[in-house]
Amino acid sequence: MDIHELSPPEGSRKRGKRIGRGPGSGHGKTSCRGHKGQRSRAGGGPSPGFEGGQMPLQRRLPKRGFTNIFRKEYNIINVGDLNRFAPNSTLDEKAFRDAGLVKRERQGIKLLGDGEIPHPLVVKVHKASKAARAKIETAGGKVELM
């Protein structure tokens, strides 16, 4: 089977209703909108979240906490992810990007201690947990903070 032979199952694709195409269509003149009123106008209708005058859900629910606008987000890398690199290699942000471990632009890279590493590496990161640092140093490697 080739891509040009593919077609949707019979009856799964229905043609949209053609409105405003004259009296013969059965959907002419007011185009199924009725006469006058808010819903008959272009761009008309209540705003999203409007519940007919009832207190809207987003106003009924309690608000808790706050969002820290100065929060720093880090790209997370675990010790187990470093097994793909050759022994005694120096790893920095560029090496992590090339390997696909770091994709998003964030404030830095944090090394966490999930997993094991058998060979020594020199890792340059912005932050590292105590467990991650201990595992790399017992393998003969070194963690350098940028």
C-alpha cells in the first residue's frame, strides 16, 4: 500500500453545512441564525466562560499561593544519562546539546543523582546535587560548577 492509495473509511468524512447560499439550499437568508439578537451578529455571542449571569467557575474557585516571577528553571540531567559519553571526556553545555540531553533554553543545567556511572568524567554544570557529585567522584570524575 502506498500513501496515494490511502483514503478515510466510508462515511467518516461528512461535508460541512453550506449556509447563506440562497433560498434553494434551505439555509439561506438568515443562515440558520434566526432574526436579530446577540447570536445573529457577526462576532456575537457571549464571551468564553460566561455562564448566563451565574457566578463563573473561575470566580467561584478559591485562589491560593502566588507565582514567583524570579524563579529559575534548570534543565535536568541525571547521572545515568552520562553513560553515553566516552570515559575521561569533559562535558559542558555544548556537549549536552549535541547529545540531545538539553533542548530548551533555560537558566542552566542541574545534575541529579539518579542512575549509576562506571567511568570517570569531568562535568561542567550550573548546579549539582550531593548524591550526583558523590557518584561522579567515586567513579574518579570531577564536577565543576559554572
